[in-house]
Amino acid sequence: MKISDYLVLTDMDNTLLKVPNGIPEINIKKINEYGSKGGHVTCCTGRSVDAVRHFTDEVHFSAPGITCNGAVIYDFTENKPVFQMTVTDNIFPLVRQIMDAFPGIGVEFHNCDGIFSPQVNDQVKSHCADEFIPYYEVTFEEIRNVIFNKVLLAAPEETINRLMEYIDSHRDNDPLYADFDFAHSSTIYYEILPRGVSKGFAVKKLAEIMGIDIANTIAIGDYFNDIDMFNASGYTISVADAIEEIRNITDMTTKRTCMEGAVCEVLEMIESRCSE
């Protein structure tokens, strides 16, 4: 097998990088070197397009990146989406309902042009600052006819836990929820996605676009929202400092932590077992 036969997908936060440290140099150097040899490596992240683009001057993904937890597959070389799914207009009454039930919750509407927030809180401010991206404060009326790929809800952990219980109690009997799936991407974030969208959905779609056998996909991650990515991939790897629940379900765990270069370790392993 050649390294070009494989598609390597890495989660970003706490797998490829850590906030506020960024991507360790060892990962940057190896990803760029791996791509120059014909290998395919890219991100599979909940981050928005803008939040990934911040890093693409230094790290050169050699395949389109999966962003927005699978809603957008984006070519950062051509600066355009190669595939995207969008939420339906029911997102607006649904988000209003949630805002009424949780008055202080932060709301971010995401698309390929940026983040648009009809309600900003401390978690929205810190989220955008951590990912080096601006947000635009807007009214619902200003974004009514705009298409979006996902909505991120941000609040303290205790509020997010109550929000998940609230959504679980409504999603089976309220028609507003029928168009959407949900992802717990962090202790302080909960995401609303188009129905059927997940990291796993996008892994299959990207492999199809690239003509790579799904059995030859290798996924690297650390947290619960990587489970769909793992379930879709041929081989699964957790970083050494992933949560225990994730380390217990992957095919292997790296020896290195995220900041020690776990992604570099994986690419070195593939190179050692393949011809170029």
C-alpha cells in the first residue's frame, strides 16, 4: 500500500492543537511533509471554516477539510466548499424557543462567510477569541434569508446540561425538531445540525469525493463528538490525553499527547508501513 491510498482525518481541538498554544511545530512540519509525498491528511472538526482558515497559512491540508461537525467540506486551496448541508428555516423558531427557555444562552449561526450572533454572552466572546475569528452581532430579521450550516449554543456547563435535557424532552414530539440533529461538542457548547449530518457522514462523503476506499480512512480524535467519525472510519486512533471513554473504543492510542505531536506520530507510523 502507498500513503496515497489512505485518507487521514484529524480532529483539531485537543487532538491537532490546544488553545491558546496553537498547533505544535512538530505536527505542522510532518503534515506538510506528508502531503508533499502524496499523502492525504486533513481536518475533521466542529470548527467553522474561518476558524480552520486561521491555520492554513502554516499547515497545508492535502485534502478538503471537514468543518462545522460535518456540514461543510471545504477546499482551503481553492477557497470554496466542495459540499455543504444547510439547516432549514425551522431553525429560526427553534432557536427562539430555546432562547426563551434559556434567556442567557449564547447563539452563533455558522456559514462559510462567518459567525452571526443574535445573542452574545461570555461564552460566545471567549469562543470566537480562542479561535481567532470575528463574529457579527445581528438581529433575526437581518439573517432571516441567509443560509446556515449549523447553530452553536454556548453557556456554562450546568446550563448546557439542562439544555440537553430540555432538547431530549422535546425532540420526539415537537415538529420544530424534526429537521435537525444535535452534537455535544464541548462541556460548554451544544450544536444544532441539519438532519443526518455528523462527522461520520462527512467522512464517507469525502472518501467518496476523493475515490478512497472507506476502509482506508484513518481517524484521530479525543472527545465524544468524534465517535461518529470513528464509527465511519476504517481505523481509529485516540491521542494519549483523550478522555478515557474515547481511549476505550479506538483501535489504538498514541504514545504522545496532543501537544507532544500525536498527529505527527500517526503520520510517521503510516509512513513506516507504506511505500510512497
